[in-house]
Amino acid sequence: MRKRILIILLFSLIFLSGCWDKVEIEQRIFVSDIGVDLYEKEKMNRFIVTYQYPNINAIGKNATEDKKSFVLSTPCSSIFQASRELSTKSPFPFYFKHVKVLILGEELLKEENLVREVIDELNRDTKINKKIQIIAAEGKAKDILNTNISREHTVDGFIYSTVKDNKTSSRFTSQTLTGLISDLDFSGVTLIPRITIRDNRYNISGGCIMKNYKQIAWIDEKENRAISLLNNKVKNETIDTIYKGDLVSYTVTDTRANKKVRIDDGIKADFSIQIEGYLQGYILDQDKTAFRNEVLKEMEEVMEREVKREVEKTINKLQKTYKADIIGIGEHLSKFEPKEWKKIKGSWDQIFPHIEINVSLDIKIRRTGLTK
Amino acid sequence: MQNKNTISNQQIKALLVTTVIGVGVLSLPSDLAMILNNSGWIAIIIGGLLILPFIIIMDRLFKLYPGKTFFQIGRKVMHPIAFNIILIIILSYSILLLSYASRIFAEVIKVYLLETTPTEVIILTMLIAISYIARSKLEVVARVAVMIYPIILGFIIFLIVINLPNADYTNIYPLLDIEYKEIPRGIMAVIFSYAGYEILLLALPFSENNENSLRYCMRGILMVIGVYLIVFFITLSQYGVHQLKREIWPSIAVIKEVDLPGYFLENLDGIVMAAWVMVVYGTMGPFLHASGVILGDIFNVKFHELFVPPLIPIIYSISLIPDNLIESDRIMGRILNYFALISIIIIPTIIFILAYIKRRKDKA
Amino acid sequence: MGEIISKDLKKNIDTLKNIFIDCDDISYRFIDIGKDKKREACFVFSDGLIDKVLIGEYAIQLLLTLSDSGDVELNLKSSGLEKIAKESIAIPGIKEEKDLDKVVDAVLSGETAFFVDKADKALILSSRGWPTRGVGEPDTETVVRGPREGFTETLKINTTLVRRRIRDPKLKIKNIQIGRRSKTDIAIMYIEDIVSGGILKEVNGRLDKIDIDAILDSSMLEFLIEDNYLSPFPQIENTERPDTLAASLYEGRVGILVDNSPFALIVPATIGTLSQSAEDYYSRWTISTIIRWVRLFAAFLSLLAPALYIAITSFHPGLIPTVLTYYLGASRVNVPFPAVIEAYLMELTLELLRESGTRIAGPIGTTIGIVGGLIIGQAAVEAGIVSPLMIIIVAVTTIASFSLPSYEWASGFRFCRFIFMALAGILGLYGIMLGIVVLSTHFARLESFGIPFSAPYSGLGIEEGDLKDTLVKAPIQKLQLRPIFTFPKNRRRMGKR
């Protein structure tokens, strides 16, 4: 009996000798944003990687410091290599489980291979949450993260909170790491939001079309809205149009977009978009009331025309200029007509510009607010 | 009073489900997606249905000789030395499976939970914990299975509920684009995931209600098929077929796709890991117990507890043989597939045929 | 060792005086009885143990005043002391005894021995009347609604309290004595046509095997007869409430009452029964169900909360949502200790507070509890030694452990908590899971008198619906059959027979 206890005690010493992974929580640096820029293309140190992390001392009730976050950059050969380089400058080890945002610099986006490297590194890593937001920067990511501009403080980070949920507008489409890879797998193109600095504030608007891990175009906010409509991603939007000389403001509460792709002497795609909403603003005039059915119907028609024009213009640009199938026609084919898709997959780039795409819009003004 | 060392049918069903759902479920969706793309679910269903006849065979075997354990029947219908050789084959299969499972388990834990802890420590601690359950009698093993069973089910339901808001169901299509040539390969990939039901050879003789055991076993297998299907579809809808082919352990990694900070559901790795440890425990425990019992029978000793501690160093060293993950998959995985085929399909069938013939001879 | 009573009174008394030498609490009262007061008799009793009024008025006085207790000579020749007992003594409980050792036992138990010269037997008069605590509300198991009677230290009173609740002749109360020197009275109670013969046999068998000097409390008996004395968890339930004991007897379990102990033992016990309290049955089923789940959660908290805190802060800060991580980090910014040490320190402090609170009763005790808890905790946080979250966790853990109905059950978890904290400190979440897995195996292995300890959760009883009364609390109309885990002979307790 005594021997048994002795053996157990000796055995347990093995375990007490380590505690291999123990790092106290206040002794870690939680990186919240990562920015990647191009440095020297053909060399080892090809990237400049920037880490932004919050200042733990500035959080919570007993905040002792004021500066909300810190930024560190270094040239390096890969994103995680940067953490080793920066370990010479920081007191604690870096921890990547809470990274929320990845910003890719404009120059970097033009190099397909390098982007593929970056994305692979993030995809392979076990710690990075696959739902981090990927943003394209106009200019250098380092500059964007470094600018010491006044901004509201949120715990998750300002950029993340702005980007993550475009519930309030469709000026940009947020994209996660998984979404990006998935889109590029299915249709070869994807759309990521764009971040710029204007008037000393961050600005996330419009987007960047990437084809095969390389940027091919910037698109602006209106185009983004059109694409979001087609992709059924609009949650809340306001459409302003001119009706009989007055501005009509219409708030969207719900949209539904259906697409049907037919193979019928060539590929034809039909998008039907239904928009529901209410009248937000008209004009306060005794003679002009919005509470009559004909008026509402006319307003609807005006809006439909305007939005359809926008959408068709964007589709035209996508088809002819960019040759980018962001609206998911190829993906649809691969899922619902797999045999056809296998035949035309190789030459999709040539076929896509010539597809007939029809858009039918149906806007309904359900309510007019509190007044007539 | 429960002195008779019997286990109820509920416990048999739980034992079956928890032993079968083990290490195979981790990479199942991605292996199937690589071979069959979106129609991997067919291989799951066919594989499951394929093993049903063998369960029926096992049940019939024990009905031929009611009251006798597998070892007693084996010694009766075959020459004892031949039977010992068969037992040694089953034993090696069992040990190999345990080593493979420990290695994969340790790799997963290292990736998700403890990066720098040495693999040896993880494997060793797991083996010690498992030896505790392996040294108990069969009843206790069945009871632990019943306790783990709702955790597995609850976890699957949790997976479904969490993935509902975010999943893109169109990723499941095309559903029926089947390449018939690839189905046999798909089934080979699935077979290992269904291994584990041979625990019935040990458990069925002790069932307290022989008549209904078969029904419960069927229900158990149907439940396993259901679980695998759900895991497959969920991972498919979250990843899309291309990314699914890239993932090594999609069943666990899928939880990383869930990010609902507004609902306080972020970074749910911890829950998955906790459930995963229980799942592996539920698989390896009965296997180590069975190994102990087999050894006990070979040496004709009543108490299988003695043989469990010596097995631990053997399993430990075998599990450390492969250098990396790919090797362990290739070498051990492939050998295991063949071993599984022999042990769980061929051997019971042989014994059954011999027993049947002997019965005929005895009757005549 | 039967020393027979001799016919000579003087010899008997001398033998007794020899046995009771230096026992100054034994008294001898000589009286003369019979015609002409010629026959000598003696009462032997222990002064504090008897009800003196009873002996005085209903034995001594009657014998003294009865001038004609018949012809004692004649009576003695024909029917011995029987006639005296039948005609002259008014005490309800009388026995004849031949064996001197048994007389000694009886006197030490509070009976009075009555010797008459020339009789070779003695009469044992039942006269127990020692000072006893009245029947009051049990301290450890209070309910909002329900009876407020609790067991006392006297066996007779306790069996009476149970008999009042089971007026069925099938309720059997068997008395035995255990303990060579203490000769403690033990009563085994069971309802004959419900209880399973196997369990009863097991109980009797284990009680017979006990060979010990003294049993001072039912807990000592519990530790001697339980299945696995090394486990931190109890395998026998105990209660201070007669209604709980009666309810258990109705389920087909066996109750053991020990003299000098207000805690009755109930056998067999399972996880399900240990997590039930009497209040569940006296409240409505909706609230009882919710409270049962709260208890499950409390058990989980009491076992794992500090360990989870250690695992998350030291090993896996990535496992919690980001907002929480930052706040956790911020709250621990200047704490000098790593989380493990902090946790152990606070837990130890809390155990100290608990102990000191128990030692000192009354108002000082409660004050120390409040003072200690609040002020020490607050001061520690202000001084920056521990983080505020740790204080919250430790406090919640303690409260959770108090919400479990059975004290031993909660103590088992309390013990395991420290082991889990160590495991978490070495291997993080993996260590905790290993601990849980080993703990569940331990539960699966435990048996209580042949019944699996984890009964409703691990197979036995799932099909028969035992979970209706453990996992949730079904309304009483749904509980028409007794639970199966005791293998009762008769399962129907409500409704058509």
C-alpha cells in the first residue's frame, strides 16, 4: 500500500513539471486587427504586417490609461512570422484567437500569388476565427490602421463594428474569410468592402471585385447596392427618387430576390426582386397627399424604373467590363444543373458576357408612416 | 436485485451508439466529399445498411447457444488453438484501433486546446483515464455509455440549432449527381466509421431480454446513420463542397464558422472539445475493456482487470510510431480498414457458420 | 455468558454491586413486600435514566401499600413473579429475566430491575425517562410547507414518529443491538410487502457482520455498512425528517434508526434520491421541476466553476467571446498571482470562513461570516491581490454547494472541486474533461446495496419511467407506480388495484 502511494506520487511529478500551455490572460496581447501590405515583391520580406491590439488598461471601470489601442508594424515573410519579429518589441506573446478584421493593402491585392499565400495562411491556422472580416484598403493598410483619428470606442474595435453587420445600409457588402474562399471556389470572383480615410474618419464604402485572388476593379456605393439587391443581401436601405418634381424617400424593410437560370438556346437568367417598405418622406403640402392608391402606384413605378436602370447599368458593367460573375449565375448552375455546368465551366469567362440577364422589380409601398 | 451482471437493452443500444461514433466521425465528411462530392450521403446510408446483416448474424449466433458467451461458443465450435489465433487477430485489431484513436485524439487536442503540451502527455493521461473504466465489469461500461449517450445527442442538436441561421442550404445541391463508379470507394472510406459494433459480441450474451435485443441494435445503427448524415449535411452546408474537401477535421472545425456575437455565441470550440473528449472516451473505453477480456480469456483467467495495465505501454508506443498525421492516416488507417473488414465482418460470419453447422450436426 | 440469578437476594445484589463497583449512578431500593411484610425485594435502577415518578407511584408505592399481594410464598411457589407482575405492579412494560448479564444491560438502558428474595428470576420494568430534547423542527432540512417534526435522540420517539405515518401492520420494526460496549439500539424498518427480499437480506447481513466497541452516531454505522468507503460520495442517504423516512419506506427502501442519533439512514441510495428534498413533494410540480434543474446546475457550478475559470484564464482565453476576454484581462491587470494560486487562495479562505462560522454559534457566527466574506473579499480586491471576478466565482460556488439538499453529497463535490482545480491548472480544459470522465465512471461503478448508484441516469429505470421523478417532477397523478430501482414487490401505489 505504501509502495503504491509512492509510485502514484512519483508519477504525478511528471505532470507537475510542466503546465506547458499556461499563460495568464493579462499577459497576452490580443490582436484585434491585422493589416497586410506589399513590401518587396520578389524577396523574402514580401509583406508589411501591421497588428492592432487594444489597450487592456483602458478597458473597464478602472481604466487607468487613455490610449485605446496600439499599433505595431514590421516587414516580414508571412503573417505569423511577424509575431516573432515583433516579439522583440512587445512584452507579451501575441494571441490571435480574437482577430476580427483583416485589411489588405491596394498594392497587395494586385499580386495574385501573394494574396493566395496570405489567405492560405489564415485558412490553415487553427486559431483564427474563420469569420473574420476581410476589407480592401485604398492605399496602404498600415496607414489606415495607424491614423490616430478620433473615433468612437467600441470593445470589438471600431472597424469591426462598422463592417460586420450591414444592417443599416447596403453601401458595402461585408465578406468573411470563409465566404471569400467559398466564392472564389465556386465562381472565381468575390466582393469585399473598401475602407478609406476621408475627412479624418474611417469610411467603409463600396467594394473591390476580386477575381482569382486578384483585384480587378473598385466599385462604388450605388453599384454595390445594386449587386446586393441581386444577391438578396439588402436588409435596410432608403431609395430616394424624384416624383413629379418632389423628392420621395422610401425606406426598404424587406427584399426578396429570386434567380432562375434557364438553358434555352443559350443561358438566360431571370432575376425577380420584390421590395417591401414604407414611405419615409414626401412633402408637407395640403394639395399633395400620398394616401391615395394611384399616387402610391405611380411612386412605385418611378422608383422601379430608377432602380432597374441602376441595376441594369451595373450588370452591364459586370458582364462587359469586368467579366465578373458576382451575382452568382455560375454558382447557381453548378448546383442546379451540374451536368451543363461541367460542360461550360472551362469557358465561363467567354460565355458570361453574353448571357441574357433580365431583371424584374416589384416595389411595394405598404405604409405611409403616421401621416397622410 | 442486480447481482446477475445483465445489462438492459437500452444500455446495449447506448453502448452500440457511443462505441461506433468515435474517431471516424471527424474526417468523415471531408473523406466522402473528396470521393463523392455532394452525394457522399449515399455512401453513409449504404454503409450503414450493409452492416445490418452482420448484426443479425451476431444476434442469431447468440440465440443458437443461449446463455453462452462468445468465447464459450468459439471454443465449442472450433479447435481451441484455432480460436485462440482468431482471438489474437481480434486483439491486435483492437490494440491498433486504440493506438490510432489515441494518436488522432492527441493531435486534435493539440491543435485546438493545448499547443505546446507534449503529445506523450496527452496520450498517457487519456490512457490512464480509460484504464479506470476498462477495469470495471461490463455493466459499468454500459452504464457509462448510457450517461454519455445523451451528451452526444445533445451536442448534435446543439450543432443543428447553432448552424441554422448561418448555413447556406444551397450548398447541399446538387444532391443527386452521383458517380456510380465511385460508390465502392466511398463505402470503403465509411466502413471504418461504422467499426465498433463488434462490441456486441461481448455485450449481447448478457442482455436481460434476448428477444428484443435485435430491435434495439437496429435502432442504434439507425441512430448512428442519422448522426453521420446530419454531420455531413451540416458541414456541407457551412463550407460548400470545395472547402469541405480541404478541411481535415470538418466535424469539429465547423463550430468555428459560428459567430453570433450578439447572442454571446462566439468561439464555441470549448464546448465541442468537451463533447469530443466524451465521445472518444465512449469509444476507447469499451475497446480497452474488450481487449482486457480477450486477454483474460486467452490465458483463462477470470479477472480481466489484470491485463489492462500491461496493455497501456503497448498502445502508447504504437500510437507514437507514425511521424506525422499523414503517415498515421495512411499506415494505420489503411491497415485498420483491412483489419476491420476481417474482424468485424469475416470472423463473426465464420463463427456463425461453424456454429450453425455444429448445431445441425448435434441435432441430427 | 449467562449467569443465572440465584434465589438469594443478598447474593444477587452483591454480585450486582460488584459489577457496578464505582458506578455511583446505580441505586438500590430495598422494600419489604408480602404478607406481614416479611419478603425482601429490591429495585435496581440508574438514577438519571429512569422516570422516577413512574417507578415511584406505579411500582414501589403499589407494592408497599398492597397489604395483601396475595400470599407471596404461595405465589412464588406456583407461578413465580408472574402473579406479582400481573396483580400488583401497574407499569405497562414488564418482562421476566433469568440472565444476570441481561439484567445489567437492562439497568444500563434505563429499565428497573426488580428482585425478590427466593425468586430465581428478576422482573425488568420498563421505566425509561431520561432527559431528552423535544420534537422540534430539524435544523438541517427545513421546508416552507410541510410537517416540522424532526427526529430526536431517543429511538422510541423516532419509531413512534414513523409509525404515526405508516399505520399498516406490514410496517415491520425490528430491534437489534450493535456495539459491544455501547450496545446501541438499532431499529430496522421496512414495509414487508413492498421491500425487495434481496435488499433486506443484504442489510441484515451487513449489520450482523459489524464488530465494534461503540456506535456513537448513525454516521459511524453508515461508514461501516456502505459499499465503498473510499469514495468521497455517500452511498447511504440520511435524514432528520420522519416524513422523508416514511416516504422512502413507501418506495420500498429500508430505514435504519440508531439510538442517540437524530439522523436516520435510508438504504439504498442513488443519485436521484440524494438530489431530492422533501420540499419537492410539497410544492407544485412546475416549480419543483425548475428547482430540480437549478440543483443540477448548482452541482455543476459547485464542482467546476473555479476550475473553468482557471482553465479559461490561464489556458484558453480564446474560448470565450471577445468582449468577455477583454474585460477578464482588464480585471486581472495588476494581480500578482497566476489564476491557479488565486483560486486556491480564495477557496482556502472560504473554507476557513466556513469552519470558523460553524464553530462559533449564534450571532457571533453570522457576523463573522458577513464580516469575513464581505470585508476580506472587498479588501483583497482593493489591495489588488485577487481579481473581483474570482471573488464572485468563489462566492457563487459556495452558495451553489449549499443549495444541494444532502450535505454529504455536496461535500463530495466540495472535495472533488480541489482536484479539478489542480487538473485545470495543469492541463486546462482537457484536464477538466478527463476529471469529468473519471468522475462519471466512478459514479457508474458505485453501487448501493446492489443497486447501481447512478440508477435513473444510467440505464436502470429509464424504460420504467424513473426519470419522471428525478429529472423533472411529474405531478402526483402521473406517479402511480413506484420507482423500479428498489425492485419493489408491489409497484402500484395509486389508482386501481
